[in-house]
Amino acid sequence: MRKLKVYIVILTWNGLEDTLTCLDSLSHISLPNGVTTETLVIDNGSDVDPCEAIHQRFTEVQTLRNTQNLGFAGGCNVGMRVAMMAGADAVLLLNNDTIVAPDFLAQLLSAQQALARPTLAAPLIYDMQQPNLVTFAGGKIDFERGKFEHQTDIQTSGFLKNPDVSPQKTSEVSEVSTHDYVTGCCMLIPRTVIERIGVLDASFFAYCEDVEYCLRAWAQGIDCILVPNSHIWHNESASTRRGLSAGTHSPLKHYLLIRNQIWVIKKYAPRAAKLRYFGLHLPLRAAYYNIGFMLRRRWGKLRGFWRGVAHGFRTQPIANNL
């Protein structure tokens, strides 16, 4: 493998323990000859500055602290720009609430190099709490129903999984598969792709920014691939669930999900699918949420949903270049 410098960009927000666990798993990765990595942790305006605690345990890790929460997209963009200025050949976006297999990055790089064309690559992702459960095996976009779904149909037999230690793979799956999108939870982005399509759209703040980024890539002839012999484990939505007492979605998450979904469909959906979504499926979803939230007296979530609908129609995202 030719010489490559990969910047691993990890965004954290009030999640120090998750971040330390993630960094510990990264300290055990194996790399092909010629490949070097730099790890950059971006603190996204946490209540308590985690940088000193990170440096005490991982002296080689770089840190940078934002003065406010820029959202997932905006926070990651800070790291992507630093990486590009530092001469990175590729940027790996990685959620802080993950642990990685020792060869996860080597497998991603190998798949990209074998294809010999620009791609966005992601690993097979398992659930941190149920380590045999696949939670991401590629993304599927259904514009008509407004669904951007994680597929989970990869066979999980033949793999040894232990969330308490660095996982070891016991069998090989050599084929990659192409998907509508890959998740920003773990996405390997070559420098050439960033130079061509820019960074994430910070207008999205969080949710669907990876879908939009992949659709932007597809429009430029850049494939989105899943590498099933690359593995990580994810404690899904750890930051957004923190402190919730009712349900798994906060009012802010309801707001962002519906607003960003509308933005993506307005910009990318074919005309027929767009008409069916706005004419049928969005009204049905709105009625469903209205009834459910009112019956459960979830007034904050109801307001969040309708603010998201209003802002989705009234506003437009602003794509971010370098």
C-alpha cells in the first residue's frame, strides 16, 4: 500500500468516558506498511473541558475545543479542515461512542485502494450493548416515504465479539457492497473527495448530514461502499439520549430529523417521489405524531416536530465548501 496519512477525527460533547474508551480501542489498531494516522478529538463545547483528561492518558492525541456546540456537521467540519491543512490523504470521521476492531481501518483502506476510484467507505457496525446485533450494513434511501434507513441484513455468524476488549475477526468477507449512503458514524473520506465536494453541510447541525453528503458525492460519480470485513461497535445515540426521561427522541431530535428530512427531499428527490412524500406520506406522519404526542402529553416534542416542518419548508441548507 502506498504511503498514506489518515486523520481520525472524533467529535465529543459531554462524553468523556465514551471518548476515552474509543481512544483506547484505537490504540490497538494495526496498520499496513506506509500508513500513518493522526487522531484529532474535537470537543464540541462540552460543559467541562475534556482535553486535559484526554492528554493525560493519550499524549499523542491532538485536541481542539470549540467554544460552543456546532452540531455534528459543524464540529466534524472543524476537524476535516484541520486535517486537510495538515496534508491528510484521507479523513476518517468516527463517533466517540464506538470501539473498533484492530484491523477496521486497514480493511477500509484496502477496499478503497482495490477499487481504484473515489469512494466513501464505511464498516459493518454492531450494537455496543448487543455485540452480535448488526445495526448498520449500508443505507437505503426511500424518497417517497421520507425514510433513510440503516440496513441490517448481513449474516453475523463466524465473528467473535466481546465489547470489553478489542474484538478479533475470525473469518473473512472479501466483497464490498454499494449503497445509497453510508453513515457518518464511521466514514472514510479520501482527500480527493473533500477537494471535489467539500465538507459536511453545517446547516443540518445533526442527522441526515451524512445522507446529504453521500447524495452530493453520488452526483459527482463517487460511490458509497460498505466494507463488511471492517467492524466497529456503536453505543447508538448516546449523547442525544443522555438525560431523557420520556422516550428515546428529545424534542430537539424530532425537530432536526423532520426539518433535515424535508431539506434532503426538496433538494434531491425525483419529482414524482417528492409529490408523493409531500402529498401523502408527510401528512400521514404528521397525523400520527400529533395523535401520539397529544395522548402522551409530550407537548415539547409536538412543538419540536412542527417547528421542524415549518423550518424545513421555509428555509434552505447552505452547503459548506473548504
